[in-house]
Amino acid sequence: MKLLHTADWHLGKRLQDVSRLEEQKLVLEEIIDLADRHEVDMVLLAGDVFDTFNPSHEAVELLYKTLRRLSKNGDRPIVVISGNHDSTQFIEAPDPLARELGIFFYSRYDTVIPTGKLENGSEVLFSDTGFVSLKLPRFDFPVRIILAPYANELLLRTYLGEADREAELRKVLAERWQEIADRYCDEQGVNLFLGHFFFFKEGEKPEPEPESERPILHVGGAQALYTAHIPAQIQYAALGHLHRYHACSTAPVPAVYASSPLAYSFSEAGQQKQVVLIEAAPGKPVHYEPLPLYQGRTLERKTFDNLPAALEWLETHPDCFVELTYETSHSIDAATRRSLMNAHDGIINLIPLIQSRERAGEQQLQVQDLERDMSSLFRMYYQSEKGQPPNQELLGIFNEVISQADPS
């Protein structure tokens, strides 16, 4: 069986004031093409479908159109969970209708997916809170999926029971997942985990969360779950939340972040975005490989200390968004700023980096200097910008201005 793992679409997300919707359309088209080209049997979407709890009409329309095509009008099942950017109610709202196309939305731990055969021939053999077992018509074995959408601490405690309120949620979640695996996940089917949490391998340094991400739930007083909490019966854990492709564990259970389809913050500059193709059979280790995505504008962080070099680079890299840091001894003058902005339509941030003058013996502003009076600060600023102190006439004008601004 071939499965495609993707995550963190963040439909409707903007890069500051710039819409990414057209890029999202292109990259989702690319994902559909990859699923068709590799003859994928099932798709796993591991949360953060939308970027906000209340997505725009355009983002919702793009999701529905994409999933209909990705499901091949019902021939290819898709399982979707919610992430920390998604509204649980919004994600599950279309489920009764979508289920007829073999698209299963899951966002609440108290939800039980109805059993029965669908028009496309797929069948929900069994379900429980946080679990579903599916049978596809082309295969003589089921696919079992432990479903772990993002949930805040209140919702998790409701799901896990008040009796456990003093226990570490991390430990209780692990026990619940192990209970499901022991009950339903034998070697007669393919056993998967679909989750939107911050996982890392115990004892290793965790991956940093993207700048654009809201910090994930602090479970049991810790910022992450350990990959050892995924039951050993699981053959592949399809994860969402971190935006870079990487396997945070390879054994005994491959636990893999597929990456977001586009770079959504400049902390992701230079990352190759991916989806993951999985080949799975009962009782055997899975084979998985990342498939690169090429659509959409890349994000670049660049630093220059002279205008010609900056303009040359911008001219040769027209199809990206740029966070450009410009080293200068003063603030960026209007002519330089205008030249840079006119040279490229993708400059999102233009950051001046004022070169240090300590070697020249000039005054540098320190935190403690902020306690000084306004006149002293003005004299320091003027000395820094002009290389000489202000004359008495200019100081008099400055003092007159601030006295008018502050009648006291």
C-alpha cells in the first residue's frame, strides 16, 4: 500500500501583508500530481490545515476543491486531523458529507467515526475515540490509525478523565495510545499514528519551532512529547507542526515531520519543502522517502554592505521573498532604500545594521544610558550620526521642542 504524508498547509496564510494563496494553489496542484504519478492509495494530512481559527472563504474553497481532486472523487481515502492553528468545530463541520468521498476529518478526542461501508467501496471496520480502522477495496488487510489531533490541556483532561488530573498528561497520553495499540494493532494490518504534537527523542535537543508557529501545548509541564511514547506496534508516525522535513526517530518507530508545503517564515529560508511517500505492508518495516516540492517562492535571508552587490543579487534572484539586512554606518538613506525596493518586488523586510564604531572611540548607547535625560540622549545620538556634538543653538531648539511637548 502506498500512502502520502503531508502537513501544515496553513491555507490563507500571509507573509506579513503578502497573500500566499496563489502559491498555495500551485503547490497543492503539485501534491495532487505527485499522488497521481506515484499511484498513492491513501493520504494523511497531519494538521494545521488552515492558518487561523476563522479562515477566509477563499482558503476554505481551496481546501475543499483540493481534497475532492486529491481523493480522486472518493477513490483515494484521505484522513485529516486538526492542528493548533485549526478550529476543532470548523475542521469537523464538513465530515458527514466529506465521508461519502472517503475524506475523514478528525479534531475532537471524544469523536467516534461511524462504522459502515461507503459508496466508493471503502469501509470503516471499527472506530473508537482516537482510533479508526479502515478497509480499502483493493487490499485484503485493514489500515489502523491512532488519531492524535492537537488539543489544549483542558480538552485533553476532559478526554483523559478528571481522575488523571494530577498525573503527567504526557504519561497518560502514552498509556492511552499503548492501550489502543494493544487492543487493535496486530500484525494482520498496517498500523499508523497520525499526530500534531511537538515530538522529539528523549535525551536529544528538540528542533526549534518555526517563528510563524504558536508554541505548542506544554504537556505535563514539558514542551514536547517523546517519540518513545508512540507504541512499538506502530509502523510509521505521520507528524505535523514542525515545518522542516526530518525524522525525529527512525527506530523502532519512524516518526517523521513531512514539512510545510511552502516556507512561511524567514526562519525557514533555504529549506527544501517535501511530502513523504510511504510503502507499507502488514508486519513489515515501512519504506519511506521524501518527495521534493518546487512550486511557490522561496524565502531568502541576505546581508549586504554595499549597494552594487545587493542590486546584482536581487537582479539574479527575482522569484523569491527576501529579508535583506543592509550594513551601514548610518541609517539607510532614502536613495539607497528606493534603489533596493525598486530592484525587487519580493523584499519583505529591509533591516539596517549599523556598523559598530567602538574602534573609532565613539560613544555607544548602552542599556543604562536609557536612564539619562532627553538632552543627553540627543547629544549622544547627534554625535553618533554627525561625528561631532551639537552646537548650543541646536541644543536650545531641541530643548524648546521637548518642553512644548511636555508641559509639565
